[in-house]
Amino acid sequence: MSARAVPVVVVAGYLGAGKSTLLNHLLSGAGAARIGVVVNDFGAVNIDAMLVSSASGGGSVRSVSLSNGCVCCTVDDEELEDVLGSLAARGLDLIVVEASGLAEPAAMVRRVVLAQDPRIDYGGLVYVADAAHLAGTMERHPSLRHHLALADLVVLNKIDLAVDAEAARALVREHAPSAPVVGTVDAVVPVELLIDPEVLARRAAQRRDSPRQLTLDEALREHAHDHAHDEPHRHLHDDYAAVTVETGRLDARATAALLADPPRGVFRAKGFVTVADGTRLEVHAVGRHVRTAPERRRRDGAESVLVFLGVEVDDEAVHARVQACLADPQAPEDPQAVLSLLRYSAAAQSDSAIVEN
Ligand SMILES: Nc1nc2c(ncn2[C@@H]2O[C@H](COP(=O)(O)OP(=O)(O)OP(=O)(O)O)[C@@H](O)[C@H]2O)c(=O)[nH]1
């Protein structure tokens, strides 16, 4: 796993669905976490970049705007990788690439997945859909069904405007049957889905330990937060779930299959796994994209620990799926089994990228 690598999340969605609104929410809702954004827009005036900058207050955010056209067709792989790498080098916790409303998400995702820079890692395709207009937009643009099918997480936004939000959700499910779907107003998704809760807590502690004058933006945010206590808190997410399973040695093939086809509602999975032959690995999955690496530091405690993060995740179903992966101590040793997880390592992935090129 490239645990130290910065996750790069691609945000896509049709024009006006709420991509910039999502970015603004992440920037304002992630506390002291450090987020880098890459935005692009057609045309000379980079409106998206301006929107994002005004929301961030500039504090912990690095933003790069690529205004020379659509990032999926005019910026070459190396240029994008350079931008992402240089952002990652600044100690960020998350990089968000906002594809313009007309961009082809498959091309963007491919570039991030195949990027060789060890400082970055694919963090998933978040597809923002407008619940009020999805059916009509899909009728006019049938190719959108392919975009939805690629999504690792669907943000079904503008629920407040939808006449029939359930029909919109059913339409999403039809085209993205395995992706978790979170219904939102103003794209308020749980930030913990995209940034590890430990990272959020660590950044908050760092901020507390270094008292300094608040920027105006931060002061306003704290003020708004104080006032929000009597009201339903818009940052509380009943849907968000983190399920931790501690268990014994796992069967490598079954674990690989579990990670590549995670339980319903799961957006990310991560943890440490000891497989039947004793190999200890770190594992990480976003949607159906799996990464593994040798365990960097020997741990105490359970032989395998997996954490699943998502929306509307069924705790019992997750436990059952993991328990079904337990290695059978009586089974004859299969030296090939571990390869089913090792093929997701960075080295194996770069080999396959070379073959593909
Ligand atoms: N009522 C309502 N309006 C929303 C919601 N989310 C976003 N909007 C508004 O919808 C408009 C479009 O939102 P953006 O975030 O700019 O959409 P976008 O996907 O970035 O748009 P493009 O950059 O044109 O592709 C803005 O005026 C937002 O304020 C929502 O949940 N409900």
C-alpha cells in the first residue's frame, strides 16, 4: 500500500451538478486537513478556480488551475503527474482533481491510476449527479451511463430540488449497482470518506498545539460552528459508517476477491492482513481498485485488521464477508495464493503499465 502517498480523488459530473459545491464543502469541512485542488475549466476565465479559492481562504489549500482547456484532452500525462507530484510534495492529506463538466472521467481516472509517482495514489472517482435533472440529462446524453458505471462513490446531490429522489436513486443504482450512493444537499458528504479520520484528528491536534491568531476565514467558520449546536448539525452524517474487523490469518485469494468486490456501501477499505503462508501485507482499496504492499512496521495485536468506510454499510454483512475469508489451517499450503494479493502491489502495477504501453 502507498499509505504515505496522497490520495488523488477525481470529481466528475455533468454541468451544474455540484462539483464546485462539493469542493467547497471539502475545503471548509475538513478542518485543519491540508487539501490540494486541481481545477480546470473551458474558456479563459477560470471561474471554478475563483469559486474554490474564495471558499478556502487560502489557509491550508494549494490550488493549481489548468485553464488551457479540458484536463482530460489537452494536458498530457506527464504534465498532470508533475502537477500532482509537486502538490503531494507539500505534505497534503488529499488532492482533488475537478474534471470539467464536459470531461471524460475514464481518461482522468486512467491517468491517475497509472501515474508512477509514489507520492500519489488513486483516491477514487466521485461522481456528482443532479437528483433533480438526472433522468432528463441521461436521456439527452446516454454516454453519462458509462460515467456513472465508473464511479467509486456517487454523490446524489440537490435532493432538495428533486421531485422524486427515490427514482433518481434507483436510476443511479441501475447504472452503478455496486457504488455507494450518498444523497446530499449542497454536496455535503462525510469528509471522513475521503480523508482518514486519524489524519483529521491529527491535524486538529496539531492546530490546537500551535496557538496562533485565526485567519478571518477560520474565525467565521468557528463562529458558524458555535451557532450550529442548537440546530441539526449539517456535518453529522447518519449514513457514514466505519466498520473495523479484527481477525486471524486470511486466505489470500478470498481476501483479494473481497477487496476487489467490497460489501455494499463500502467506498474505501484499508488494513493489515496476514495470509495463510504468514506473509504480512498492508492493503488498501478504493471502490474496486486494490493496492497492496509489504507491511512496513511489525504490529502487535490481531493478525489481520480491516477497516471498511462507506455509507449505509451493513456491519454484520461486512463481518460475515471477512470471516468467510479466514484461512483454513487444515488446507494444503498453496504457494501461489499470495500472488492474488501481490499482483496489486505498486511494483506489479507498474510492470503491467509498462506492458500496456
Ligand atoms: N438547491 C440546491 N442548489 C445546489 C445544490 N448544490 C449545488 N447547488 C447550486 O447549483 C449550482 C451549480 O453548482 P456547481 O457546484 O457550480 O456545479 P458544477 O458541477 O461545479 O458546475 P460546472 O462547473 O458548470 O460543471 C450553483 O448555483 C450551486 O449553488 C443543492 O444541493 N441544492
